[in-house]
Amino acid sequence: MAGGGQLARMTQQAAIALGVSLRVLAGSADDSAARVTPGTSVGDDRSEADLTAFAADCDVLTFDHEHVPGPHIEAVEASGVPCRPSADALRHAQDKLVMRERLSGFGAPCPAFAPVPDRAALERFAGEHGLPLVLKATRGGYDGKGVWVVKDLDDPQVAELLGQDVPLMAEEMVSFRREIAALVARSPYGQGAAYPVVETVQEDGICVEVIAPAPGLSSDRAEQAQRLALDIADKLGVTGLLAVELFETEDGLLVNELAMRPHNSGHWTIEGARTSQFEQHLRAVLDLPLGSTEPAARWTVMANVLGGDDLDLYSRYFHVMAHDPGVKIHFYGKHVRPGRKIGHVTVLGDDLADLRERARHAADYLRWGPAMADRATAKENAG
Amino acid sequence: MAGGGQLARMTQQAAIALGVSLRVLAGSADDSAARVTPGTSVGDDRSEADLTAFAADCDVLTFDHEHVPGPHIEAVEASGVPCRPSADALRHAQDKLVMRERLSGFGAPCPAFAPVPDRAALERFAGEHGLPLVLKATRGGYDGKGVWVVKDLDDPQVAELLGQDVPLMAEEMVSFRREIAALVARSPYGQGAAYPVVETVQEDGICVEVIAPAPGLSSDRAEQAQRLALDIADKLGVTGLLAVELFETEDGLLVNELAMRPHNSGHWTIEGARTSQFEQHLRAVLDLPLGSTEPAARWTVMANVLGGDDLDLYSRYFHVMAHDPGVKIHFYGKHVRPGRKIGHVTVLGDDLADLRERARHAADYLRWGPAMADRATAKENAG
């Protein structure tokens, strides 16, 4: 697996059960996955030399992010080591414009979009679809980075963005009820498997909570989302996981983003589904038969733990574990930085409101902790 | 963790989620846990020098087996590194006679027993409790090794055993309905947690199947078994897990064996309980609050995968995974030897008969595989 982040780290847990020897190419021996995986190679997965040297010892290569350049992946494929997903499939998760053009080409529902090579193109799009609109870097963005809402074409930021050497595209601003995600797997053999469709709750462009299954989603619409994701996986020749982030609008579903790897919207499957997304990705990548996606409980709620400004996260385990013996903690062993995803918590059961409260409490407490709570109280008292 | 077997390997999976840096002292870099744990120390955990050198880098020391000599553990304790369980607690899992004497001392129900320093003692015991009786090496046995059923005192094997320099004890032959096991955890803080009581099915002295909860066990008797295990953990000062293997007889429960570590009878908890025994052991050993032992399904069935004479286990994944997408495979990455525990499978659901059939099919197939099945068919056809 190229990339040593938390997705590779959690894949290692699944690899241990299957008896599969996972090898990781990580940027540093201190990376999240490198800390838990023996024989990690330290190197740059965006360097062709490092990637091909690493892949030479592997039976199959996969990725924990979408930033490995396509030509390097093609070089590995040419050396005889299969890459799953392939460079050809992966570019639809690497380039938003390529993705939009391809998906629209076979009729998958997308927001209106257009490439923005210059100001004239932007003005044309605004004339047709109105303001505000969404301006995106076609490559490299994640967690809300590389995405700008444009309310006024004369905003100096617009000129600044147009003046940089970054390929841009425009999309209509979608008025959506909520965001949902459909996670599927597809094996080289062509087998597909779809997980229950989930609701993802975002704050400041970062996913903070996932509810499985999406509350109140009609079975027709859930099936439509699953079919759409399986169809995209098939048409794009995806091997491994495919997460399709969707807007649910008054009129139906629109595709927002694609990811071809284990995805934050699927962390709930570790405890909440019979087969975790990490095991499923391994099975698909190894061309093994896919596992059951059956849910383990009526509801599963996952909340991301974001870094606060207290470095000692471990001491907060005491409160969270004593308060709620049923909460499952996943900590990624990453350096704590404010706002960075450093872990997640999961709870399962029958009472959704209670589960959401429990997940939020645990995630908030692990983020803020007693030190920060004391500080907040002190501030309140002072104010 | 001293010892690099499958228990340490599966503990690594739990350590990854908790963000705990598990270090392993393994006999070889090829050991089950060494293959999946970075920074494994290779050494002999029965050597005081190797053990104390390893422990010097640890915050707390625990064990994946009971064969580390007590004085070495005491040396580590004296160096200021806590050992959980302590040498004092662990000797009750190391020496069957010490265990019997201590448990009988506080009224825990045990079979009749006596030390057998010589033939006279054996004759005395046989005179009192009849034949057959059970002769045991007080130390070092597992999976039926070190246990002999004596039907006739004049059996040459008896003279042979008495002539060796192995401390022996005798126990009455218990006529039991079935074997059950109670798994509990106890933290240094004194918190206790009990898992549902399970039935263990043995063949040739090796556990082949575990059913959780034990079918048809009255809630009174289940509670009695849990209380007994918590009471033993408390009286012996166990820190970490304690598995109490019990005989269920017409008259009630009798203690068979103790183990102070994750135990084969608890592998079902990985998927079948909210907190796996491996996470629970880590929590207890680290003096964190214990996790929920709530079951994840009505029934969970675990079947051990024993080595057959075909070394290529992986190729059998295809059949088992395609046949049953819900079966959970755990393979320990150990060299395959006939009869050796090399993995296990787990299934969860509502229909116990169906689950047992599915678990047995998967475990048998992973053991025997198509190659052996073909051979069996060829033999049948030939015969």
C-alpha cells in the first residue's frame, strides 16, 4: 500500500486477520501505518523510483490516498505488478474535471460544471448558472481544501486564483438537503458488493459524523445510490473500494466526489458491518471473493476525533472509557495538530439519538479533554 | 508482551486501535506476532537476561503464555516494571497443584486431587477415589499434553511416568456433561468484567469449537460461573484476563484449569462481543476502565482451524469466502503442521444449528482443502 496514513494503519488490522503480509510505503518511519507495520519502506510515493522499487517486492499495489501520479502507477503496471485501482481508473478520483466529464458521459447525475481556463469561461458559467458558484482546483484538494464558494466575480480572491497555475473548474452551487455516501467494492473478477448507504455530517468541509444507515432514506433512493455506485465502479473499471459522495436534493441524487480506497464514510464498518471496509478492500485488491456487507446493528454512529491543542490524548481515555464502556476508540498514532483527524469513535445500538449523543460526547471529550474544559470554565468564570 | 504466538498477534490488532505501542518478545522473527509487530525483540522469554532486557523498554509487561519462570518475572518486578499478571498470581496458572491447593483453600469447587510424589501416594488416591483416575504433570502441559488417564495402576506407562523427574498429581476422573468456560478481566484498580459463559467442545484434548453463550445453561448457573471466575481473579490478585475452564456435572460446576491471558475460549469476542478479549486484556493490563462485554449477536460460534498436511492454506480462501461471505477468517501466519492450531473462524447470528454447520464447514475446509478432499475421494473410489 502506497501511503502510510490511518487508512493503511487500519488496513493492517484486517491484513493480520487474513494472514496477508501488508507492506507499506510511508513518507516517514513515524507515519501512522509505519508505526504498526513491520518492514515499512520509507520513501516518497510520488517519486517513480521509490514507487517502482517498493512495488517490485509486492504481489499487488494499492493506495491509501489518490495523490500518486498516474504515470508512476503505469510504470509499476508495466513492470508486471498489478495496481488496484489501475492508473486508468484512479485518474477519475484524481482529477475532478476528468471525473465529471466521464460520469456525465454515461449519464450519472452530476451538478452542472465547466472547465475554467480563464476569466471569460468563469463569466460564461456564472451567466448560465448564476451566483454563488463553486470554484474547484481540479486536482489535489481534500477535506474542503481546493474548493471555494464564489459569491462575487470581483472578489480579489477570484483574480488571485485565476492568476495561479492551477487548473480550475466551476460547478453550480447545489442546494442539498444533506450529504450521503455509497460505498461499494469491486474485484478484478467483476464481483461487486454494496454497503448500506450512510449520511455524512460535515462541519467546515470536514466530515465529523457518519450515521449508518442514512436516517429516513427511502429504500428506493438507497438502492438508487447503491446501483449508481456499482455502475460507476463497473464503468470506470475500479478494483478495490469506491466511495461515492452524493448530495441528496429535493429532486434526487447528484454525485459530489469519488474516492477509490477505504474512506472516512466507511470507518463505521469496522464494528458496524460483518466485513470491514479495510478487509473488503484487501479482498477486492487480492481478487478474493467479497465479504458480507450486512450491518451488525440497527444503527451505527461514527464520529471523527479532531486534534485539539492538548497533546496528551491518552489521559482522556480514562474518562471516556469509564463513562461509556461500549464506545469503540480508534486512535491513529498521529501527531496531534488542531483540526487534524487523529482518530474516531464508533457506537452501535437501537436508539439513534442516544448513539449520536454518545459518539459526540466521546469525540468531543477526546478532542478537548479536561485541560481544555477547565480552561473554558475558567474563561467563563472570568467573563 | 512476552511470547510471539497468535495471542500476541491478535493483541496487536487491538493495540493498533487503541494507539498503544505493543512490543513483543518472540523466539524468532518468524513467529506469528513478530510478523505483524514492528520492533519485535527476538529472544528467549524463559531467559532472565533476555526478559529483563526486553522489559526495560516497556511500561508494563504481560504474557501470551504461562511458561515464563516466576523468578524471572519477579526480577522484572524488582526492576520497577509492573508485570500483569504478577509472578504471584501467575503461578496459579503455571502449577496445577498450587492452583488446586489455593482454590480448595477458599472453597472454590474442584475435583478431588492429591500430589503424587511416589507410587504409594498414587495407590492411596486410587484406593480412595477409584479408577480410572487422571494423572497430571503439575507444570508445563497444554492442549491435553501432560495429562494421562490411568485405568490400571500396573500399566507400564504409570511406572514410566513415576520414574521421570516430573512432579505429578492425581485427580478424580470427573464425569461431566460438558465443558464450559468463564472469561473475566480484572484491572489493578480492582474493576472486574465478565463475558457471557461459553461452551467449549474438545476433541482429543484440543478445543475445536466454542459456542457463546453456552446453549441451555441456566442463568443461575451462568451467574454462578461468572461470580466464581471474578472471585478467583480477586482472591488471586489477577490483573488482566482470567479464563476459568469448568466441568459442568450433574451436581454443579468444578474448576478444571486456569489461564491468565487471552484464551482460545474467548476468540469469539473479536466479532461477538462489544470489546474483544484482546482489547480487554490491554485495558486491564494498562489499568484503563474495562470495556463492555455485551454480545453483538444472539449466538456466536468459533471453530479452530487445525493444520492439515497441505501447506497452501491461502488457496482455500476462495472456496470458503465464496461459499459463505459472512464467515470471519483468522489466520495466524504460522507454519502449517498437522494438528496445530493455525487459525480460527467465527460466525454470528440467530440460528445456532446453522451457525455450527457453517463454522465447521469453513474450519474443516480450511484444514482439509480440495487437495485432501480429492485424495479422500480417490481413496474411497479405490476402496
